[in-house]
Amino acid sequence: MKKVKRILSFVDNLLGKFRKFFVNTITALFLILIMVGFLGSLFESDEVETEDMVLYLELNGVIVDKAVTRDDPFEEFEIFGGSTNQIELEDILKVINSAGTDDNLKAIYLDVDGLGAYYTSALKIADALYEAKENGKEIIAYTSGLGTTGYLMASQATEIILERDSYESVLPFGFSRVRQYQKDFFKNIKVNMNVYAAGDFKSGPEGYTRNDMSETDKLAWLEFVTPVWEKYKSKMEAGRGFESGKIQYIGDNYHLLVSENGGNDNETALAIGLVDKLMSKQEIRNYLNEKYGSEKEEDDDDEQEEGEEEEEEEEKEDEEGEKKYKRPEGISGKEYLSTLNDEDVNNKQKKSQEKNKIAIIHVEGAIVPGNIGFNTAGSGGIVKNINKARDDKNVKGIVLRVNSPGGDVYASSMITNALEEFQSTGRPVITSMGDIAASGGVWVTTTSEEIWAEETTLTGSIGVYSIVPDFSPLEKWVGMNNDGVSMTKAGDLYDLSRGMNKELNKQFRENTENIYKNFVTKVANNRDMEFSEVIKFAGGRIWRGDTALELGLVDKVGSLDDAVDSMVSKLELEDYKTFSYNSEVEFEDYLSSLEDMLPIQVQSLLNEISGLNRMFLSKKDRYVVAYCFDCGFQGFE
């Protein structure tokens, strides 16, 4: 009996092991199949047919280096302004460059009405469009009205068509810098704006202290933008086939030219050659049908699905009333991008890439404490990304991509501290400046072994200012008075309810100057210069990238790709992978950023007031929070 039990136990155990082996094997095979399918989906792009199609490149949004995603349940509600469409520059250039040599595509339909871009990005897009046209690709630009930057891009098209009934105008007349000066306003409402600035050219607070633009501000901006304007004019004239000087002539004599054409802006744009045709939206559809659509067979009419019946209305007969055209099939920029393979990934060994990674850390927008958001370079989020790169032993170096007008001193310091900790592991940091890297955008570069800038990068603005509002005169004027007692002289030192006191005024001035000296020292140490050398081109003065190279503020002029190539050369890598961390914003963080929708003057004032309140909460935060480099930078248009 015992033998039987042992035999049965043996058989049961054997069957159990067999079942376990069988189940594990099947499970493993199943998981392998899933992984193969998943990996296949990663490296196989959905093929979208492009033959005989028109690429509809309708760019609406803001050009950024790195898009920030967010979970926004209020996105559809107008009260919250909706979400801002972010378009990555690299994606646009990839689409245009590929489309320019794609023989399958019939043409490119271009609409940049709603596109916002700084000069450097706009110039790159314009160059890509011009090259596509030179390669023989027809580009039809349709617009309801364009400013300087929009026209720069549209001028590279084969032809420009302006919406006939548009009340907007085509105005490629250069850049302007217009600010609101509020000195008398604050005087009239009995509010003292105490300004502490270090740097003769630090013009940020002039809106509070002057009634007009200072001569130093005029000089700095004219020196920066004049060569940029010359570059714009040259590219517009080359794109349109104008003689040299025509754009400047049109801008200087526009009102006279409009008067000669009956006061109609659109007819004027057509008459002077800024555009080629005036059409309604229906007319442009018909024009595209006739130009790029296929001739329609009558026998095919009955075979069309019901969903296509509306397209029948868009068919156009020619002058003889005989030919009909199918609407040209189109592909969006997003769809076309999905068809493009990443050559860098395909051409390199995947295994080597995982061992040789270069992290691109983006500093995009105003530098502030907290999380990363749209147009907000939150130091907390950036530091997290730097630390991720630090802890990943396969990351061989960081390329810091800066596209920022500056911001908070404390936040900037947190970023540089994290970069220094990364560098302490023996790995390098190289900076690539984008459209703008000014003030705090320079501060975060002061640990880099090498700094690259674009030719038209706005950089410099090495200076500091703070603004402390004093409402006590207003309170006294309306009949309010503040009084009390304090256990020590310092107990109410920071209470401004009774006005600015001498001790606090002195401290603000000294702190501002100390931060400025620290800033100049950081730049001097990074550039291997004497303090006295840096102070000559500091003072809050702005510079173009090419001028910054001459001054020694940057090392080389080139793109982000050039900076990456320099890193690869420095590390002596053959196979490598570049990547950047996804920037995702939680809804709670997004809610806290809704104040960004306020007018820039209101934002600035609120930041200054809140900064003052937080300034002395702890020793760690002392004096740094309220000092803003150049918050609220706005472009020329």
C-alpha cells in the first residue's frame, strides 16, 4: 500500500512539474510574442501613402524646443482660454526638409497665420522652405494677414495668396519695441515703486520709473535688432525676387502706397507684389482642385460613399464647363511626420545606444521655482531631470538647451547646483542657446565647459533688478494709518505698511549689488576672464549670438545639433543616443499656473508682491526670491 502511495505521489509530483513547465513555457512564449509585437510597433511606423498628395502644413501655435504635455479637463472651455498648441521646431524642420525632396508629394500648402516664433526659429523655417522651393517643390502660401515674422516664412513660397475679404493686412515692416511707461500713473495713485537695479542697461524696471524709453535702452535694442532686420529683409527679397531695398521702401512709404491704391490694404499688397493673388477660401479650394486635383470620371460618381457627397460642392468646372476635378488628397503635417523614420535610431546599434546616451535638458521659458510648464522653466522639474541623468550611468554627458529670458535667482541657482553635482561625477555639460538666453538664461550656463549660440540668439542682459511697491502713501491719502509696537528694532523692519525705512532700503540696495557681483563673478570664472573684463559687457546689456562670440561670452556659433556633435567628439563616441525627458504637468500644477493668463504687467506686480512676502520666511530663501532678472519678456511684434 505504501508503495502504491509512493507511486501515486511520484506520478502526481511529475504531472505537477510537467504542468508547471507547460504553463511557464506557454506564458513565456506569450510574453515573448507580446514583447515582439510591442517592440515592432516602436520601430515600425505606420506607413501613410503620400503619392499624388498635397501636404497641408497649417501651423497654428507657438514654436518651442520641447513641448510640455498636461492633463487639462478645462481644455474645451473658452473661459480658461483653451490650451496653447506647442509645435517643436525640430518636427517642423524635419517635415519641410523631407517634403522638399519627396517626389510623391505634389505640393505644400502653407498657412502660418497663427504661428508664433522668435527670429532664430523663424529664420530656420524660412531657410528650410526656401531650400524646398529650390528643390523644385511648389509651395502655396495662403493667409488672411501676416506680420514681419509670418511674412518672412510665407515669402519663401512659390506664390502667396491673400484672403480677399480679410480685414487684416500683410505688414512686413520690421520690428518695434513699445512698452508702457507708468511713472506718472503710480505717482497719481500715490504708490511708491522702489526700484533696485544693478547694470546701466538693465531696462526691465524702466516701465515703473520712467515716462519714456531711455537712450541706453534704445541703443541696446537698436544694436541688437538692426542686423536681424537686415537678414529678414534680405531673405524676404530673395524669396520674392525683389530688388534690394524694396522691403525697406515699402515700409517707409506704405501709407502713400495704400493711398495710391484707393485705401485698400489687400489691393495694395497685390499691386506692390507682396502677394500674388487675392482669393476667398472657396476660391483657394477650387484653385487647389484645378491645380493639383485629378480629373474626375463621370462613371465614378455613383460609386462614391455618402460621406463624400459634400466634396461634390467643392468641384469646379473650367471656363468651358467641361472638366471636373476631384479635390486633391491631402496629408497633414502630423500625419506626414509619422511616416518619417528616425535615421539616427536606424543607423546606430541599439545596444550601444543604451550605453552611450546624451541627455538634452531643456530650460525653456521664465525660470521660476516649482514645476515645468508651458513657457515656464520650473527649477524643481529641471533639477529632477538633471538628477535622473546623474543617476543613469549610461548618460555620458548633458547638453543644456536654454531658451529663456531669465527669471528667479534662487531657481537659477538650484539648476546650476544640480549641474555642478552632475559634473562632479566626471561627466561634461555643454550649453546650446536657442532664440533667447538672457539674464537668468546666462546664469544657468555658468557651469558649462562649452557654450554654443545661434547667430541671432538674444543673450547677455547680465544684471539684476528688484521692485518693491510701497502702498503707504495711498493708504494715508484715503485716510488709513498703520501703527503699533515692536519688541526690537528689527521686529518690524520688513513691515512696509508704514512706508520704506532707511535700514530696509539700504539692505535692498546692498543685496541687489551683491547678487550682481556674484553674477558677474560666475560668468568671469566660466569664461576664464577677469571680473573687470566681464563688467565691460555686462551691465544688463543685450547681445546677439555673433557679437557674444566676439566678446567671449560664448565659445562657438551653431545649432543644437552642432553642440551635440561637439559633445560626441569630446566623449569620442561612435554610437550614441540623444534623448530628452518628457515634460508632463499634473493638473494640480496646471491649476496653480493659471495666473499666467493674466496680463504681463499684473503678473509682474503680483510676483513682486508675493516675492516680497516670501522673501524672509526662511534663511534659505532670504533675499533671493523677489529679485527677478527680466521676467515678462515680450518680443518685438
